Amino acid sequence: MKLNELIDCDINLEIKGLSTNTRDLKPGDLFICIKGASADRHNYIPQAIEKGAIALITNRDVDVSVPYVKVDDPDRYLDQIYSRFYNHPESKLKIIGVTGTDGKTSTATIIQQLLGDERCGYIGTNGYYCKGFKGKTDNTTPAKEELYYIFDGFVKNGCEYVAMETSSEGFYYGRTDGLSFVTGLLTNIDSEHLNTHKTLENYIDCKKQLFRQTIGYSILNSNDKHFEDCIDACSKYLTYGYLTSDELQICNTILFPDHSVYTYGYKGKQYEIRTMLLGKFNAENLAAAILALLSNGFKMEDLAKRTSNIRIEGRMEALDLGQDFYCLVDYAHTPNGLRRLYEFTTTLDVERIITVIGQAGERDPYKRKEVGKIVADNSDLAIFTYEDPRNEAIENIMNDITVKIRDYNNYMIINDRHDAIAYAINNAKSKDLVLILGKGAENYQRLKEGVIYFSDIEEATKAIKNRLAYYTEPTLLDKK
């Protein structure tokens, strides 16, 4: 596409690709000098030209050997440039946005699986995918340059819908500016990302931006304590929850270690749904997903038939290799997410609970002490370990986590996550439950030395296999 077709200018130059980062730049690309969260791309103009940038978008005059277009703020033109370059893929998709402190990945995944790989794409914590097109993302809600590439891939692979996680930081950094959502969905709101938003009010306001950009129904959780805070941002809304006044009512939940039976009320009829989803909180996630699709014209009878095979990688994922104890891998890492998880464990017939968890470095330190106490209060053994420490000292993180539980005798610190998972597995007794929390299906750790490959699911699987091959009696102290 020609540069003058992407932005108002007189430069009739063929552009092969777009880039805002010199690491990804290819010869023939237009380099857009945005001011990112941590770097001003104007500082990288020499590297961009050296790598083959054929033109620039800048906010100042520059002395360079390639053509450039000067605008007041290159960030403001990203929507226009990327949308035009990919022939407006966002306008060809019905985008369902999912926001909330907990449950975004589960709910977006449920929507995607209810609609199917050929009809709906997914974007979020677990990357992006539809049939024939998939990859990883750097953020839950990708930057615009990545987002429009994904939208284009979905369109080319025949998708009609997109189930997209929209994080508060995604709204804060403008990653969703210019998008219209056919449906906006709220799971819940609890204190999170205050390192970015500073106050809970700011955090809630970022969440509400989804509903301001929603052209259809907003789907709200009447059971959430901040439900009413969101209503003023909605042009029209429907609710799900436990009230008879909810458009979709959760009437009953019967929970088992390996499946659940949820009963929903909708338009005077009750629907009993058996699913492999676990826990009461997944009754809410499934209700949210179903109501979002009902608001788009789908029928309850059809949706109810599609729930039996839903699987969410890294969310309440049970690892069963024939061992005599239970092992669940889950993404839970916030106070609210952990409370909901432990509420579920009280319904299970287990002997003891062993939890492996950490807290991210350089992120929201305010919740660490609460997380530590929730885990210690609900575990027979809590093992605290690193979890994306980045450049923060692990000792500082551990100190924050344990500040409220110094007089407890049921926790330990094992800095290395590999060793922590192995210790938990090797010390589990018959009918114990091992919970490995915080990362879910993510396959990396962000350390001071850089990003390394690390999968909780793979580490736990290896530890279980090793234990089955070389079993010795656990030495864990008996429950007090």
C-alpha cells in the first residue's frame, strides 16, 4: 500500500509493512515513532533506517535520508494506519470484549469454544488462535500493531466473531482505542494493577471504558460488589447472577472433583448443564459467556448442548497420571481469585491442601500480604516461590507475602519454582490436593537475567512421573 493511502501526505511510496519496534522491523517497512510506555521510538530512528525502514512517521523534523511525515502525535494515527493497511479487518468482525479482575481468560475461552474454531477467534492471556492461525502475545490485550495483524488473520481464516480479553492496562495504554465491541462483558472487579492505576476508582474507570465502546448489550455480574458502578457507562445492559431478576439466573451448582452440574434459569425455563468446568465461579463465567451469546441472537437450547467438552488450558487443569493424590494447575493469583478457588476446594473430599504460589515482581505490591494470608489460612502447607520476579529481589517479594503470617508454622519459602513444585509433588500423600497457582498455561518466567521457558504444567507433570517411578514415603509434617 502507498504511504499517501495510509496517511494524508504527498509521498507516493510503496510500503511493504508497518513497525513501531526496530526488533521486528523488516526492509521496506514504515517505522512509526510512537512514544511507548518505556521508550520514545524517535531515539531508534538510526537503527530503523539501518535495518531498512523506507519511511517514517514522526512528531518532529528529523535529518534523515528517507521520507518522513510529521504529525502532532504518531500514537493517535496508529488506528488509522493499521486499519487501512490491513483493509479494515476490525469492521469485518463482531468483537466481544471481556473485562474483569478474574475470569477473563476462562470466559473468553468459553465463548470461543461455544462458537467454534472456524467461526470465532480468541485473543488474551493464552495468545491468539482460531482454526489455522495461532500465536503468542506479549500482553493480555495486545498493542495495536499486533492487534490489527491478528484481526487480519482471523478475517482471512473465515472468522465472524472474536472473543477478546480487554485488560484495564489495555485501556489505560490506549490499545483498544478506536474499536467498537458488539458486546462488552464484566466478570468481576477487585483491587488489581494499582501500581499502574494508583486508585481503585481509576482501575474501575478503565474497566468501564469497555462499556463506553460497546454498541450492543453490556453483560454485567449482579453478584459483583462493583456492579452498580458500571451501569452508568452502559447504553443498555443485561445481568447474570443468583437473583430471580437476572436475565440469566444461576439456580443451582453441584460440584465434583472432575465435573460440575449447573442449573440456569432463562425466560421461565430451567436448563441443567453438565460440564467439565470446575467450581462455583465457573458457573458465573459460563453464565456470562452464554448471556453474551444470547444477546447476539443465539438460542439457549443450542448453547446448552455445546458445553460438555469445554476445556480451558491452565485454568483448574487437573493432572492425572495415575497418582493417588490430586493436582490442579490454575492461574489464580489475586485475593478474589484465590478466595473463589479455596471456596471450591471445601467441596472436595481431600485430606490436605498443599499450595505453590508466588507474586510478580515490579507489580502491585499492595496485594502480596493479603495473598500470603489467604493461602496460609487455606493450606496445610503453603510453599512460596518466585513468579516473574523481573528485576525485583525475590527476598523483598517473599518478605511482603509473609508479613502477616510470621507466626504461622505451615509455610515455607523455596525460591526456585522448579524445586518448589517438585517438593510439593514429592510430599503429597494419598488424597492430598496439590495446587500450583499463579501462571496457569503460561510457559515463561521473567527473571532478572531475562525471559526463560518455564511451564507449571510441564514441571508438575515431570515431577509426578518421577515420583511414580521412584516413589518414597512423603516426609511432610502431619496436619496440625
